[in-house]
Amino acid sequence: MMTGISMVDLKGQYNRIKDEIDGRMQEVVGTAAFIKGPQVKLFEDHLSRYLGVNHVIGCGNGTDALQIALMALGLKPGDEVITADFTFIATVEVIALLGLKPVLVDVDPDTYTIDIEKLEKAITRRTKAIIPVHLFGQCADMEPILLLAQKHHLFVIEDSAQATGATYTFADGTVKHAGTMGHIGTTSFFPSKNLGCYGDGGALFTNDDAIADKIRMVANHGMRVRYHHEMIGVNSRLDTLQAAVLDVKLKYLDNYNRARQSAAEYYDSAFEGVPGLMIPFRADNSSHIFHQYTVVLDEDVDRSALMNYLQQKGIPSMIYYPIPLHRQEALGDARGNDVDFPVTEMLCNRVLSLPMHTELTEEQLGYISNSVVEFLANR
Ligand SMILES: *Cc1c(COP(=O)(O)O)cnc(C)c1O
């Protein structure tokens, strides 16, 4: 049995850039600029240049980023917000938390991102916003989403928590980064994300000066001028230590994403022609930066048995996500009918995510993929 294989390897990644990270963190501690230190602005500027977006505004985490986005757009209780049924709870949680009405839509069987036809059908007079999720590192099909939004006067908030660094190509050849195409983009710097810090962190992106101004106000207790509160806001900041870490890691982001892509290519070729599973689909108009490497098992493959088999060989695997949002108790009335979500239902029953991070060795990749192939051949 091979030991030391993990879903993510943050320690190995840290060890390669230890001196640089330690130095930058020491600088923050040495100056005690823990809140709103200069490193926050520096990182925001560097990230906005990298993404090609006018404003990057740091905040406490990716969930806060989504909540702040909805608050900054001035949505009112009862307004409908459409998002995908197959995503992490945070996306829909904030909609419900603000008294808005989440409207869940099934996903595309190839990209696992929001289904465009079903999205169009879900739009009503009360719809105010769409939150496409760039799931597992690949962009939702933004061009038709933006056209629909324009036609129906809707806001678009991109949940880019799993796709920092991914790009989308429009029909006219224009290439844009995930999170910079809609009115607002949000991301998370949770340690395991493609651009992760050493704790919690998040950010919002926008090209619109007025929206940026509103975002800054919402995130800072609803004030522009200290102690003059214009609206009820929240307290959500990217702390200086995390910004210092992120400013170092941003330089390596493209390399990190390339390492993930090489690992994915290794898996792809090892699984080529192997009956029993489907490898991740690569859309023509989006890069895939493999936040997760997620296969879809054939209906007759016993997923739990495969997971146990891998576990015995020292290989972790995970199910993202085991339960569709429309069946989550917390969502109450927003829950739909299983009939409307056949693709999400299918995915929840059959997806499996394999170890995916920047430090995987060929030896580990060979061992993992051989073990999967072995199980499928001998079942
Ligand atoms: C991680 C994640 C979030 C939430 O980010 P946190 O920083 O953990 O709050 C939101 N949406 C998606 C799709 C995510 O993967």
C-alpha cells in the first residue's frame, strides 16, 4: 500500500514556498497591521491586474462574498434568484438568508453547470438575478447566460469559488476570467481552493464603479464615512495575514493550475477506453482548472464498494455532492420535485472525485488510476 496520498496537500505546497511565505507573514506580525494592513490593498491590486477587472474587494470568506453581492445589488425580500441545484450549499444559503427566493435549476450533463434551456424556463416577472456556479474549475456557459440576463434585465453574480484562474472564450474570441463577466464575481480563498489562503478569505470582483462602492460600504457596516451608517451592512474583511499569503500564492496560481491540469491529463489517459466511468468533459469555450477531478461512474458500478477498495489501498476519494440542494431540509419551500432535476439526481448518485492537488507525483497518479482500473476490471 502506498501511504501519504491525500485529497489536497497543503503542507507539501507550503514547503516549496516556505521562506517567501514566512517572510511576508513575519512582516505583517512585525508591523502589527492585522486589520486593513497595506498587504490587503496590494493583493487586491495584484489580483485585479491578473483577472483584468477594475475592482477586487477582499472579504471574510466566499459565503460572505455571495451575501454581500446580493445586498449590494439591493435585492428585496421575495425577489427570485436563480441558481444551480448541483453546487455547494453556500450559493443558495445566502439567497434564503436574505429572505430572497431561491429558484433551483438542473444542470447540464456534460459540464455539471446550470442548464441554459431550463434556466430560461425558470425566469419569471419576479426574477432579479442569476448566480451561475463555475463548478469544479470550469466556467458555466456565460455567453447565453449574459444574453438572457440582458433580455430580462437581470443581475448576474458569478460564483467563482472553484474557478479562480479559469477563462471563458466568447464567440467573437474575447477571453475573460471567471468572475469578471457578470455584474459581480465572487470567490473563496478557503485553503483547498485553487487560490487558497491559510484560513478563511474571500473576494468580490466588479467592473462597475458604483457597484464597487456599494460593496465596500456593505462589507464595512454600511458606512462610507466612519460612524455614518447609510444602510445595514456586515463586518467582513480579508485579514492582512491572509492577504500576505495570497499575494505570494497568486504569483504561482497559473503554475498551480497547470499542475492540476497535468494531473487531470494523466488520469484522462489512464482511464481512456476503460469501461465503467466517464472522464470529466472539457467544454470548447472554457478552460478547466480542475478544482476537482470528478468522474461519473456507470449506473451499475457500486460506488461505495469502489470507495472502500480505494480506502484500503490508502487512496481517499470524495463525493461532491451527495445530496441535491432541492432535497436539503433547510430549504423548505424552495425544494422542488425530483422529476425536475434528473441530471443532478444522476450526478449525486454517480459522481466520484479523486485526489487532485498541485503536489501529486506520477507515481501517486499511476497508483491511484491503476487501482480504479483494477476495481472496474474485476467487479
Ligand atoms: C467554497 C465555496 C463557497 C464558499 O466559500 P467559503 O469561503 O467556504 O465560505 C461558495 N460556493 C462554492 C461553489 C464553493 O465551492
